[in-house]
Amino acid sequence: MTDTDRTTADRDRRARQTAERFQEVYGAAPTGVWAAPGRVNLIGEHTDYNDGFVMPLALPHTTLAAAAPRTDGVLRVHSGDSSGNGQIAELRLDALHPASDGGWAGYPAGIAWALREAGLPVGGADLHYDSTVPVGAGLSSSAALEVVTALALDDLYALGLARQRLAQLAQRAENAFVGVPCGIMDQTAAACCTDGHALFLDTRDLTQRQVPFDLAGEGLRLLVVDTRVKHELGDGAYAQRRAMCERGARALGVHALRDVPYAQLPAALDRLAAETGAPGDGAPGDGAPDVQAVVRHVVTENRRVEDVIARLDAGDTRAIGPLLTVGHASLRDDFRVSCAELDLAVEAAGAAGALGARMTGGGFGGSAVVLVEEPAADAVAARVTEAFAAAGYAAPRIFPAVPSAGARRLV
Ligand code: GLA
């Protein structure tokens, strides 16, 4: 992949081009250029809306926004290079209301709406975007778009918002304005990740820890396998899983599934079996899991995050591999959010000698992550690509996940 900002020179060039394009589109120079990254999640999937633990890292792929303030209460947004014919979408801040569609412009509009709804003094702005975050690949291109907009407006209007607060406002925009019931992980990753680290986040109290994740230094590589199966969070299955988690928590008399300790999982599953009369070992028929399986995934996944951290803290990065693979099985068999392409990526990577692999993000398509010894990376990638060809699937896009910086001002 060449579309990442590998070097400072690459990054500066893209920032300059984005500023120049802004000038072409709007006829004046921008006040600044900001960046926010896509992410992969190392471990802790479908735990963030259960008050649980997550561990994302930022990718070197970023969404840039060049921006300048306006005094007339209008928000103008544009994306596309000079070869494209991107249109300027123009929105009045006082006329913004949730679910007022507008395609991708709904994300920046939602940010302006969420900031204003929180009582913050945000006025109009012109914004031009340029992104290298793959869309629909489960790599949080929407969170990157939201967070870069929030950071630009924060700076333009001197709001002084803390990073986690920016992430919360971005989540609010996505939940209430765009209408996707996501958790807080992706926006926090885009806002708070740092170079060379994975971010441990407790989604209950929002405490964070930057955990050193020096893959290159240890002779390792984390590959992203984008299956090119478009994942859509808005299609109902995500909301349905969320509702099942809430049902499980209610049945167990806890505030959130986070409150079920790992040691009490067998007792919790027995209690659910008694209450629902279901055996807890299969799907009710429509591909959705039963409530025991959902609870089992969330409780064991929180435990896996803690285990991964313990191994990283002990300096044993290689030892996290099996935890990733077990996590994938849990998402596939219990939570039921994987798909054939993701399963094949994980299986083929494992067969080719990867240390571990799992789907990452919401699932139903999107991407997997694969932990490999650096010298084996190309061979593992080739084997996954071959397996996709043999199965008649479109070629996956495979690239390294280099733990990168979170949102920042570039110019
Ligand atoms: C999506 C959501 C996140 C999180 C993941 C699953 O990426 O946006 O909040 O729930 O799915 O872990």
C-alpha cells in the first residue's frame, strides 16, 4: 500500500495538497489542516457497549481536513481531488436535525450538531477532506471523519475540549444524528491513540493506558486483511447483538455484562438456561446467537483483554497470538458476527504459520488482523490471498498495521 503517510515527507506533502485543494474549492487558504486515523482493534470486540475493555491501535491511514471558520452559520463540506467532481454540501447550522440524511456529509454535520447541542459556541466552517482510510472495511473511516471534524472545530473555535470528550461528542453524533448505535471504542481510538502503542480503554470509567506495542522492535508484524466484504453497522445485526447483551444483563440482574466476573460465568450461564429454557449451545435458527452464547462471548472477551495486557506487560508479545485466535472463535461461534471470508482469512493465516489471527471491528465483513513473525509476513499474506482465490472470493487487500498517532493538527 502506498496510500499511508509513511514518512514525515509523505505526511507534509498530503497536508499541503489538502490545503491547496481547499484553496481551489473555496477560493481562500484554510486556517489549518488536521488529521485523524483509522484503527484496528487488537482485542476486546463487542465489549465497549457492555462497559467492558477494548484495545485498539491507530493505523497510518488518515482522514485529513483543511478548514476555515465562517461567520454566517453555514457549514460547507467537500471531498474529492481535482480529478473528481466532488460537490460542496452546504448546511445551515440552525437547521441541522438528526437523521437529516445527506450521505457522508451527515458525519461532519452530526459533529457540528453534537457540539452545539452540548452548548459549545461553534459557528460555521468550510471543510475539505482527503482520506486514505479504506471505507466499509471495518477500519473506522467514519470515526476518523467525525474526530477530525471535531478536532478542527475545537481548534477553530478555541473550545479546549479534552480528547476523550471529543470522542464522546463524536459518538453522540454517530448515535443520535447519523443513527448508528456504536460504542465509544472507535472514536476514542481516533482521538487518543499514540504512536507505537495500543490503547487500553476501560469503557465504563473511560480510564486509559497507552500500552507499548513495538512490533517492529520485536521482529513481528500485524497484518490487516481487508476481505473487501463491505460491513454495514446500520443493517440491524449490530443493534440486535447490543439488545441481546442488554437482555442478558437484565436477566442476570447486573447493570452491564461487564459486571459478570469470569469466575462466575458457569453460574451465570446456568441461571440463564433456567430462565430462558434454552440449552445455550446453538442458534435459534436465524443465524443469531442465543443469549447464553452472547454472554459467554462478552465475559470471556473481557478476560482475554486482561490476559493480552498481562502478556504485553510481561514483554511476551508473541504469546498474545493464541488469545487472538480463541477470540475469533468466540466471535464466530458464540457472538456470530463473523463471515465466511473472515473465517477463511483466520484459518489460512493460521495454517500458514501465523501466531494468531482474528476478525477486528464490528464484523459481518470488514477486516481481520494477523500476528506474524516479520520474516514470514509475505508468505502468510500470499497463502491467505491464494486461499481467497481458491474459494472464488475477491482478492483481499493486505497491509501492515503500524501502531500510529491519533488525531492531531498538521498545519
Ligand atoms: C464497531 C463499533 C464499536 C464496537 C465494535 C465492536 O466498530 O463502532 O463501537 O462496538 O464495532 O467491537
